[in-house]
Amino acid sequence: MFTLLALAAESQDSVVSELFGKFGVNWPYFIASCVNFLVVVFVLKRYAFGPIQAMLEQRRERIAEGEEKLKLIEQQLAESEQTTAAAIAKAHAEAVRMINDAKLGAAAFTEQKAQEAIAQAQQILVKADAAAKADRERLGLELKREFGRLVAATTAQVAGKVLTPEDQRRLNEAALTEVEA
């Protein structure tokens, strides 16, 4: 068995050597190329891909922070809208209450002014009635005097004599008593 394995290994070595020979693989150049490749990969990873990946990670973190801040801002905005809506509702209720109070105050004021106007009108009527009575009395007195003067003048003309003031007063009183009855 060992011989078979050795034969298989030899045949594989010859196949691999033949294959590398057909493709023109030169072992020292191949190894140098592999080392160069590993150095380039190391340099790129360390100085190119590493900083780029770090920058991308920072951006990812900033985006995540921005999303968190956006969620926080949206939450604050929603709270602000609720607070604003509550303040508007409160202001509206206060405005409605003030309008109702103003309506009630205006109604009470109107009623008070109406009562004052009625009282003033009654006072005016009382004063007008008193003034009319005073005018009636004054006119009555003037009418009595004039009537008495006319009766005295008529009596004097009919009797043909001049009446004394005492006669005129007595005739006036008799005439007024007769007219008032």
C-alpha cells in the first residue's frame, strides 16, 4: 500500500510539475508574486480599506444617531401638537365663556338701561303732569280775574255807576261761586 501511495504521489508531482511547466510557472517568481500580493493586500487593508471602513462605520453611527434624534424630534413634535391642541381648546373654552359672560352682562346692562329709561319717562310724566296742573291753576286764576273784571265792567255799565274796589271784590266772588257750581 505504501508503494501505491508513493506512486500516486510521484505521479501527482509529475502532473503538477508538468502543469506548472505548461503554464510557465517559475517558482521563485511565483513565490515573489504571492509575497507581493500579500504585502499589497496588507497595505490596502491597513491604509485604504481600514480607514474607509472606519469612515463608513462612523457614517453608519451618525445615521443611527440622526434616526434616533429624528424619532425624538417626532415624539417632541407630537407632544407639542398635543400641548398646542390642549391650549387651543382651553383658549376656545375661555373665549366661549367670555362671550357668554359678555352676552349676560349686555343683557343685564340693557335691562338696567331699560329700567332707567322707564323711570326717567315716569319722572318726565310726573313733571309734565305737575307742570300741566300748575299751568291749569295759573290759567284758572287768570281766567277768574279776567272773568271778575268782565263781570265788574259789565255791571258797572249796566248799573251806570263806578264800582268801588269792595263792590268789585264782592261781585267777583259771587260770580266765581256761581261759575264753579
